[in-house]
Amino acid sequence: MKELFIGEVLKRKRKELGLTQEELCEGICEPSTISRIESGRQVPAKNKLDALLQRLGLPGERYYALMSKDEMEISNLKEKIISCNVARNAIEGLKNLEKLEVFATEDDHLLRQFILRSRIFLGYIKEGKVCPYTLEEKKKMLQEAIHLTIPDFDEEEIYKNFYTVEEIKVINLIALNYSDAGQNRKAIDIYYQLLKYMKEHIMNLSEANRLIVLICYNCSRSLYLEKRYEECTEIANLGWEVSIRERYSGYLGGLLSVLGYAYYAEDKLEDSKRCFYQAYYMYTVVQDDEHIKLAVRDLKNFFDVEI
């Protein structure tokens, strides 16, 4: 079997998608850099290689690049920050974020984008306490983050660009921020555009299915708030199906809860009760005490069931 250098892989897929070197590397590296990578005259740094592969819809785990000491430290710090966010340990997360910022040079748009997105999740310290950013502050930070790598980003025409996984996460947060501000129709439009893009371009990426579950959850919540119940159940069921297929439990309890609400609104009471029970058991398995209480409350409020 003929072996291909990574530069040849990038070049072949780029041409297949009809992209110029400038379009592929915008916000990631200079056109001269991608030219050297494609010709085999330069080995890309791992974070840049991952981003280029993601924009092309290629699974990064198939390709390898040597990591420098700094790249290994950056990778470790990013994993710690993500873990702190999941564990809701903002103070430790912000400490790691400070360490990561040392590595963020002015021209490293990818790392700066990750740092901005992480700050939105973690908040900031004021008088020894963790404080969240306001919706308006988040909006400005998200716009700054997406424009670091896609200067011409347009929420109305998301299909015009090709995206990395990190960029999709930022766009998801842009939609979520609209929803939190009560602008659910705007949020839904962005979610639908993202789901269409992901279906067409990056379904073969390992992270894609988890992102689809997250976006389905956020989108179905906004649809429920807009009383678009049929669409809500369709999107929530899509997320549920992907969760089961990929054996991914993240947001599964949330999707089941949304389905419980939507089915109840449609007077499908048996389906609603089943989903509320499943959500309760899901949260019980993962020991999510906060959501267990909410699931118990829902069963009591909607069906007068005591657990």
C-alpha cells in the first residue's frame, strides 16, 4: 500500500473540497506555512495539524506529529481545564488557565481561542469569589474568539466556512448565549445550521457525535421554550439515538427530561412519564444529585409520583 505524507493528505482533501490554501489555513497559519507543509518541507505543530484536519473533516487520530515539550505541557493543561469545567471546579480551572496563558503568543489564534472559551465557562475571581460574566460580556468574548480564526464569520451564513471542532464549540456557545438572553429563534437557527454542517462535513470525526448530542440538547431546549414541540421531540430523539449508538451518556439525562416536557405538552402522557423516569434513573446512575432532585420534582409536579 502506498504511504502518503501528511502534506499530501492535506493537499488531496483540500482540492477535493475546492478550497484554496488561504481558505484552509485562515486563522490557523500563514499560506506560506501550509504551502511548506503540503510540499513536505515543514512538519506542522500538533495543534495546527489537528485544526487543519478538522476543517477538512479528517479524523486526526489517524495521523501523528511529534510533540515538543511545550506542546505536551499545553495539551496537559487543556485537559486539566476541561476536567475542572466538568467538575465545576472554577478556582482550580482558572489557576491552570493562568499557566496556559504563558504559552499563548499573539499569533497563536488557536490557543487564544481555547482560552477565551474556557474563561466564559469558568468566570473570573473577584474578592476571592468566582463570578460569572454577564451575557453581554460573553457575547463580546465569543465574537472575539470566533473572529480570531474566522474574521468573516457570519451567523446567517455558517455554511460558507469550514470549521475546527473548537470553532464549532464556540458557535454552539454563541447560540446558547442567545437562548440565555431569551432570543430562542436566533439560537435555533444557529443550531440547525450547525447540525446540517456537521452531518455534511465532520460525522467521521471522533468528537463530532458528542458535539451533535450537545447541540441537540441545547436546540431541543430552545425549541421547547418556543412551543415548537414536534421539532423539539425530533431533535431530542436525534440526540438520544446518537447517545445510544455511541455509548455516550453526557446530556442523555437532559435529553430525556426535555422529551418528558415536550411529550407532556403534546398530551402524550405515557411517553412523558417514561422519559421522566428514565431521566431520574440516568441521573441516579451517574450520581448527579442536583439533577436527581429536579427529576424527582418533575415526576411529582406532572404525575404526582413520589420517589
